[in-house]
Amino acid sequence: MRSSAIEVSRLRKAFGDKVVLDGISFEVPTGSVFSLLGPNGAGKTTTVNILTTLMGADAGTVRVAGHDIASQTKAVRAAIGVTGQFAAVDELLTGRENLQLMADLKRLRSSERVVAGLLERFDLVGSAGKQASTYSGGMRRKLDLAMTLVGSPSIIFLDEPTTGLDPRSRRTMWQIVRELVADGVTVLLTTQYLEEADQLADRVAVLHEGHLVAQGTPDELKRQVPGSHVRLRFANVAELDAAARVLTDATRDDEALALRVPSDGGTKSLRALLDRLDRESVNADEFSVHLPDLDDVFLALTGTPTSSKADVK
């Protein structure tokens, strides 16, 4: 069993009379991607600010990299890297100078080697001598993340890292995140793109009105939402008729010679379904499992359509 890189217990934060976080708890295993989702005002950015020691909590305990964020702030900061919603690069400096500045602030030995390695890793060698103000949005994001990696943090917080990027740049960032995790880095990701959480996250937590309303793998969350079904296709009408007599709760599609059967999408229910057909000597040519996507989960749990997604404060 993997150890936990982040442990949050009964975390609470209020601004005046407004309770933003009402006793939330979760854990992030080492070397995994944990995605925090929530509609506008849910409290995800507040959570990140507390976990990265930028803001104090009112109650609860948090350990990051084994260190208590309240009493061991310096140790926590030494273990983490943070990339915010907007690239925090100095536009008057070149890409190389931005990285060198970070290396100097962290008092790294062999800083030139570290900077050269990061420029190579993020495909920024050709533009290393140009001012960051001339960089595209995708290049600035890559430089920002490269700056975050100076000092080799074991845990990285990415607060909406691909906001405003074109699809190609977004997928480049996804690949970089996957490579970081493959190297053992832990990533806590907030995102306004549910596809991003589906692509990257090992576990997802949905934050709504200060409460965590669901946690699990993307597939586990999808199974909680009505609409999961198994689609069975048959070779001929006779087989379709026979299956329809067995599966009385199925929806029939005569044109496609198919049945749509409600299911939670799990292996146990799928096995039971196929066993029912087998007992009646009915054979399906093919079957496929269809699950709701994270957009459906998000809407069902929060009542907020994804088209209104915005940054959570």
C-alpha cells in the first residue's frame, strides 16, 4: 500500500460568516494524481492555498510530505512546487533567466546544469534566450511549470494549469504531468476541464458548498450516476427477440438489432447479465459498456452544468 503524500482531516475555513470549507477530509497517495473539482465558490482554490501554506486554516489538520503545515511550514515549502492559474513568469527576463532566478533563490548547486536540463525537458532550448513576453501561452505555461520543478519538489500543486491553452498545448501539458508522475512525483490538480481530470486523475474529489460530496476513481464516480448501461447487439431478429424475452427491462433498437440494458457497469452485474442469456442459450454478437462521463457526474452532484465552470475561490 502506498504512503500518503497529502493527508487532510476535518479542514475548515470561513471568511466572516461564510463557511468556505466545512470539515473536509481526503488523502492523496504518493506518486498519484488527485483532482479537485467543484463549481464556482466551492472552495477548491482556498483548499490549495491552505495546503501550500499561503493561507491559514481555522480548524483541522493537514500533513504534506509528512509535515504538519501549521508547525512545519518551512519543511512543507521545501517539498512542494506550485503552479497557479496564470503563468508567474517575469516577462522582462528570458526563459533561461527566469529559470536561473529560481535556481538562485533556492541556492542550488550546479544551477546551470539544472536550468539546461529543464530547458531541454520542456522543449524550450530554442527560445531560451528570448524574453518571456514573446512566448505563446503554451510556452509560458511550460516555462512556469519548469520553474516550479526547480529544486525537484516531490509534490506539485497545479491550479488550473491549462486554462486558456489550445488543445494541442493542453495535451502537451498532460504528457508532462504523466511523465512527472511516472518519475514518482505526486500531483494535486484543480481544473475546469472535466476531460482533463478524466485523462489524468487516479482519484477525483468533488467539492460543493464547502463539502466533499463524492470521492473515487473517475470510473467509480461515473457508476454513481444513472445512465450506465450495457449495449448488446445480435446477429438476427430471432436472437434479438429471444434476448428481449429474457431481459424484460431492456430498451430495444430493432434497426440496430440491439438491446440497451440498465447496469452499473461493474463486472459482477455484467457477468450476471451474460449468465442470464447463457442459461436461455441466447448469444450476443457483441456487447459494450457505456458509462456517464464526468460532465454527467459533475452536474448530478452539484447541480451545476459544466458550461458555467469557473475558477473556484
